[in-house]
Amino acid sequence: MKEFKFDKIKDLKYGENPHQSACLYTCEEMADYEVLFGKELSYDNILNMYELTGILSEFFDVNAVAIMKHASCCGVALGRTIEEAYNKAFDCDPVSAFYGSIGFSKPVDYETAKHVNSMGVKVIIAPDFHPKAAKLMHENPALKLVKLNTPLQNLRNMCMEEIKITPFGVLIQEKNNSDLDKDLFKVVTKTKPTTEQIEDAIFAWKVIKHTSTDSALVAKDFATLGIAKNETNSAAAIDSALKIACDGSKDAVIATDGIIYSQDAIYAAVQGRVSLIIQPGGSHKDKDIIDLADRYGVAMIMTGIRNHKY
């Protein structure tokens, strides 16, 4: 690991809470962005922008939208247009989306801006904005509009280390830039998924990589339908995600960031009538888990890659 040197840019108004002081420092590589209008970016605004662009960098070449609240993902979707992607992402969790932050992989057009401007939003970050869209959103005094000049695909290779300072020492780890390995990516059940289900599974896998462990995500038609984060086991995460997705889980896929050890997780997926489960695999209980999925006709993919995030 290399040595680090940071230079102070400025003091922030406060940190996560008003009684916490906070500062912004430089890092070796920094994204090029500009605040087109709005108040100065806060500590939580910058955290949300970081999480948003991390997800969007997975889908830089298509129309993608991610919505974030308190650095926690509320909805992600792909669409034929950026407006369609926004509507699908918003539908995942409309309540949490209010007063959240929204990221776009492509320029924001006027029709999309009309939808966004009708709700409370803190920050919008995108590669560009149509002039009519920017003019419309400028009328919202609470909104901060951020133009990202660095290409999304370049962000994946920036700030390659993550640092946490603790009383027990400074922890430094390599950033999680995992990609699906075709040699480890295996359909392990007798029931085989369709091409469309596999594509949804890959979409779900890319999103869940950016959620807090233990997490589970229900997806269909390139849209998240239910996201559960920061549970203490995969069965609880799956159960929570399915409750959020409700009837939408029928014939959907479900992804987990960690290994499924418990048969309760499979029973929950069956109850939710999902068609495919994608998980890392690698447990001594894999055979029992696969056999149970086969008993109920649920397809399963094992990736060989854990994506824990603490």
C-alpha cells in the first residue's frame, strides 16, 4: 500500500450531525464537477454523490438512474430513455425518494426535469442538463444541481483505496471493483434461467455490490423492486426485500451480497415466487441449498464472488 498525503480544501458547514465538525480534503485523483446552482455541498451531499456515481459507473453506457437517501440506495433502474429509467427507479421506493439525491448516467432532458421538480430533491448529479431542464430546475431554491465532467467509466479507477481511521489503527483496503468472472459464474440448479432472467440477475448483482451487508435485492425488467440493507443474515435480508417488493416479486430475481447459508432464505424466496436467485455460493451447505431450490423449481446462479460492504 502507498503512503497518503491530504491537503485541506475547506471546512464544511458540519458533518453527519450539526454538532460534528467536518472538512473536505484533496485525494490523489479527484472527479471534475461543478455546482451549476444551489447552496454549498454538504458532508452528506458529497457522500450521496459518491454512492450514486459508484452505482452509475456500473451502467455508464446505458440510460441509468439511481436514487440515494442517507447514502443508502432507494432505487436503481435502466430504461430505453432516461425518463423511463427515472420513473422505474422512483417507483421502487417513492416515499424514501423524497428529499433524497438522484444520479443520472446521461444528460437530463426537460420531461424528466418536470418529474424531478415536482418532488423534494436535495442534489441532482448528471453528465449534463438540457438548457430547458436546467432552467426549470433553477426555479427550485432547495435543489443543488451538479454537472459531472469526469466520464462515469473513469470513476471506477479513481481513489482505489478505502480508508477508515479507528482507535485500533488505520484500516486501508483496496476498493471493491469486482466484476463477474465467466469461469466462476455458474447455473447450479436443474432449473435453468431464461436469458432475460440472467440479464436481470447481472443487473441486480451490480447494484447490490454497493449496498451494506447483509443485503438482498429483488429486481425485474432492469429495475429494483425491493432493497434490504444492513441486516444480520441473508434470510432476514431476503424476507425484508420481498416484503418491500410485495406482489412484484413474482417471477423476479433476487440477489444477495453474501453467501446463503440458511434454508430459510430459500423458503422465503419460494414464498415470494421468485424465479432466480443469484448469490456467491461457497458454503459447506451449498448442496443442501441447491437441492432445496431444485425441489421448488427455483433457478440459482453462484458467482464465486462475495460483495460485503461495511
